[in-house]
Amino acid sequence: MTELKPHSAHWGAFEAVVENGRVTGVRPFARDPNPGALIQSVPDAVHSRVRIDRPYVRSGWLKGERRGSLRGSDAFVPVPWDQAIRLVAEETQRVRGAFGHASIMGGSYGWSSAGRFHHAKSQLQRFLGLGGGYTTQVTNYSYGAGMTLMPHIVGTNDIMQGQVTDWPSIAKHTKLMFCLGGLPLKNALVTAGGAGAHEYVPWLKQVAEAGVRFVNVSPFKGDTPDFLDAEWVPIRPNTDTALLLGMAHVLLAAGLEDRSFLATHCTGWDKLRPYILGDADGVPKTPEWASAVTEVPAATIRRLALEAGAAPTMLTATWSIQRAEHGEQPWWMLVALAAMLGGIGQPGQGVVFGYGSLNGMGTPRWELPSVSLPATRNPAGVAIPVSRVTELLERPGEVMQYNGRDIPLPDIRMIWWAGGNPFHHHQDLNRLLRGWCRADTVVVQEPWWTAPARHADIVLPATTTLERNDIGSSSRDRFVRAMHQAIPPLAQARNDHDMLADMADALGFRDRFTEQRDEAAWLRHLYERWRAACARQGFEAPDFDRFWTEGFVETPRPDQDFVLFSDFARDPAAHPLNTPSGKVELFSETIASFGYAEIGGHPEWHAPREYLGAEQARRFPLHLLSYQPATRLHGQLDQGRVAQASKVQGREPMLMHPDDAAARGLSDGAVVRMFNDRGAVLAGLKLSEGIRPGVVAMATGAWWDPGEDGLDRHGNPNVLTQDVGTSRLGQGCAAQSCLVEVVAFDGPLPAVAVLQPPQILEPA
């Protein structure tokens, strides 16, 4: 008997094909105009040989080997669920009593599930908050530096994560779209919370057909699709700020700056202008100066500036641009350039961050909420920027500076991770592991034997989304999707909510955690809360029973184009920005008051410590860019057919220019060793004329697979990326500032072990 079950994932909505208790295939949602291939890996993930079948405890932990143990080298011992619940509850009580609530790091990262109820991070942090508190994280790896900066500059984060100037406005009004980091297609495959409609590619084609000219400023030509016929400007990585300063100098020299907008809608132009002209530091930021830094010809810089000054222009940058040393600077300078052009708040003009970074950015939609589990207060009140996890583990009792505040760092004794993979998202994985091993106990809730599970003390097998009921919802998508349970939980896997409810029971607060609702009652409750919120904004959604039967709700398209900051542009006095001045802050008195040497009151060029213009490039002459993959979501689905088909001799592919390969005697399809002082990885070489010489690129997300010698056998670039903050202001991820060398790999090729379960010891 074959059944079709409506479902949703971050990589798209689909029907699961179920035969005899197995998910055997998927069918794309009929309303999706451009479904991606990633959903084809779903059956492989659900029935993977690396599913965790029952609870396990690390053998060394059972012997009392706690803080300082080298996790990842021990075998695991299976235990019954009741024993696992008791061990975790007792350890939680012990740690809270001996070291305080903040000594528990309630870790995770938000991509665990498109389902809004069975969202592992939300469930775990609800449990830990009701239990007394924990240390948590703020911002994100994707755009953490910009997330901290933009409220100072434009008063909101909508410019990168909310409703932004939509594609219809761009198609009608834009003549030039200037793109730092391009407009990649691969990122449009995913939407946090699920996508009923992948509309990015159809809209991008409409914009191209409308005659918009595109410029791709990137080391990689493939960051824009061929159908855009974009001009490629192969810039030296991490030098975008210098390019923008050079363009600004051209506008000033030609008298093309919008003096009226700068006077009425901005503050701080009187301080930024002297810096651009060189009056402040004796270095005029001319195109020739910028060319020496960026290796973009001065004539190109001059031409691009004059073209932007002569036609309605939309400036944009991908999220990845700010994931670098001094990552705040190019985003801040792009806002300044948009202000000089006077286009902020005008149809099809201004500046937006994130077109091409995620499906849904620019899609026309009502600004409606998404279905969500209500947040739970964290009584401990301790939070660090998410990308500074290793520092938290390394520096107990010290102080971390962030965004003008001093954060005392607690002594983390217990790490509890659910639904995320820090050994994917984080940088310098060998350093992270050393910090990870400082904890007394690590608990991981996970469906698969990923790196966090392999480096845990207590491993709790979680269900996949196909083994439970849920609701998929995203504020960036027009569809809310019913996620029907397709199959029973495999082996001894349990829903995160159910295992945490049992732990809450052992600790005396089960009823507060569950609110005496089961799964069905919670789904109805969350949906009706969402339905009521929509009604207050003028949209009448069907009741829960109709929604669950029909499988989805479609919200309407708006009647008018949306233009970000349009009210502010029209009347800045009546509609001020949420900044101290109410205007665009080209100079921020607040940021200047923090006294950080690496970031002052206005955008500036600061040379990174690791880039091709640094002294270190003599030893490591290649700049490594680590990008989001097209074959999986972060590390999710790496064991699936789509990702596995992309491997080269079982290793993650690495792009290199043929000239760089020839200089090293390397050939296409070979397995190579890429390394720096932080570690080494194996990679499968793919040659491309579309990548700038001196630059190599590798997707993140290959499951980390270190051998006894520390060599990562699978190809995770975050072994090599440096773990430093963008600045003390943003403390964001700086993975894109990374130098490496690549050589041929000699000797027998080691097997990839991470796609097999670890060593299991059956109890005596």
C-alpha cells in the first residue's frame, strides 16, 4: 500500500511516499514553481545507516573520566531510556547545585527542523529556562556582525532579514544591480521554516528580462547564474570596503553625491567625507589607491561608480561578505554609498543585504508572523555571541567585550546540544574540540551519528521530522504547511519534547513544561495563536481542522510593491529611523564611544590579518573561501544521494584555478591535502576558470571525520578557518579570512569513517 503524506523541510515542501512503513520517495509540492533536488535525499536520511538507534553513554564517562577527557576516541555503551533520563536529570541537578545555572550551556543552532513545535533548540531552551536558566547565544553565524551593526546605522535588522524592497519594484525601476558576492542560486534552495514556493529563480529571471544590468563583484564568477549575463569583477577577497571607498571618491570628484539626501536623511557625512578625500588621514581613497588593495583596475572602479551615479541602482551584498575580519566595514560602507546615491527608500534603489542568501528575500508577501513556540524566559540572563562559543569554553571567569558591553564568562560544566552541529558551523574545529573537552558532561539529542554525537558523553536518539506531526512555517514564505507523520519512530528514537518532558518530570516541573498538552493539542494551540495574529492584520486563515485536512494555507500576495524605508525617504521627520539621530548614521557616536581600535565611528579600510595582501600569504599563498553548499543544507543531508554524488573519491570538492593547479602539479579529480597552522583536510580537486587565481573554494557541511593524526579525511573547511571575531562590536564569524596551501596527497587514501556508526560496546 502506498500513501502520500504532506510534509515540509527547510529545502522545500513535498509529499512523502510511504510504502510498508518506509519512506521510499518524495514528490514536490504542486504549488512550488521551482522545486529543488535536495528533497530527493530525504529517504536516505530517514533510513540512514548512521541513525542513532537507542540511548548511549560514552564508556569513559561511565568510568568517571569527565573534564579534560578527549571525547571522540571512546566507544559507546547502550543504556535503557529510563537510565539515560535518570543520568541526565541527576547530572543537571548536580551541575546546577555545584556551579550555578549559568554553568549549563544550552547550545543549538536554529536549522534543526522546519517544524515549529518539534524544533529542538526551542524545546531544549524551554526546558532549561523553566529549570532555572542556562547560558545561551545571541546573533547567528550567517550575519552576526551585520546583525549587531545595522541597528546602530539604520535602526533595524529588516534590511537583512525582514521584508525588503521586493523583486517587482526592482524589475520596474532598477537599471543597475551592483552585487557584492553575487546572487548565488544555491542559497535559494533553502528557507528557514520551510518553503512552499521557491520563487527566487523565477523572479530573478523576470528582473533580467526587464533589462536590469548586473555586476557580480566576487572572486567566483559562478556567484551569479549565466542567465543574468552579469559583468564579473574578480576582486581580491576581503577588500570590498576599499572598492566602495574608491567608488565614493569618484562620486565626490564628479560632484554626483546627493547633497540634499546627505543633509536631510543622514548624520555624520561631515566626518566620513574627509576620510574618503584623505583630509583626515592623508590617504585619498582614489580609484588608484583602491586598485592597489583590491586588484580591480582603477578604470573599472571609476566606470562602475559613474554608472551607479547615472542610473537607478540597487546595491546589495550577500551575508557572506561580513563573515570576515572587519566584516562590519563593507556593509557599513555600502550603506554610505547608497546614501551618497540618494536612493535609500526609492523604488528599486537603495541597499539590501541578503538577496541571493536565502529563498524568500525580496519575494512579495504580506508581513505576517510565522507559527512559533512561545519563547521562555532565561532566568540566568547570560548570553554570548554565537560564534564565540570556543572562547566561552576556554576563558571561564574572564570578560568578553561585545557591542559596548562587558560579558563575564561563566565556568561551563555541562554542554547540552539539540538539533544543531557546532562541528559544522564553528571555525577552527581542533580548537573547538579542546574547549569542548573542558566540560564535565556533554549531552546531545540527535538522529544521526554526526560529530556532536560522536563527541558527546550521553547521546539521546531523536526522531526525524517524518516520524512526528508538526507545522512548517516561515515569515519569508506564503505557505504554512501541515507536516503529517509518515512513519512510526525508528528503533528507540523519541521526539525531543517527549524525552525532555520525562526529564522535567524527574526534576519536578513536567506540567509547567508540557502545559498538560500532548503533540496534537500543542499543534492546534500554536496554529490558533497564529490564526488570531493573522486576523488582527486582516487575513482570515481557515480553522485548524480544515488546514490539517487540506495540508496547507496560502497567504495572499500584496496589492502593491514594497520599498524598504519609503516612509523615511518621503518624510524623515514624521518617520524617523530607530537610531539616536533618527537618520542614517554615517558616523555613529555610539560606536565611537566604545573605544574599539578596530572599528571607529564611520566605515574605514582595515587590512585583515589573513588575506592575500598579508605577510602570512608568503607561507600560505591561497585564500580559502568556504561557502554554503548546493547539495545539502549546511551539514544536513550530507549522507544523502545528492551530496554523495557530488563527492570526488569520497571527498568534498574544492575549486581551484587551472594556473594554481599547474604551478603545484595537480590535476582535476585528484585528492589533495589542504592545510595551514590550524589543521589539514583532504579534498577532491575540481578545476575552474571561473575562480580567481590565488583563491580556492570549498563548501561547508561535510561531516567532520578526523583521523588519529588529526587529518580530516572528508573535507570540512572549518578545520582550517580561523576562530576570531569580526571585531569587538559585532563578534561575528570571520571564516572568510583564511589562508591555506594545497599540495598533492601522497600515500594510501584513508577511508571516510564518519558515514559508519562509531564503536559500540555491548554491556556485559
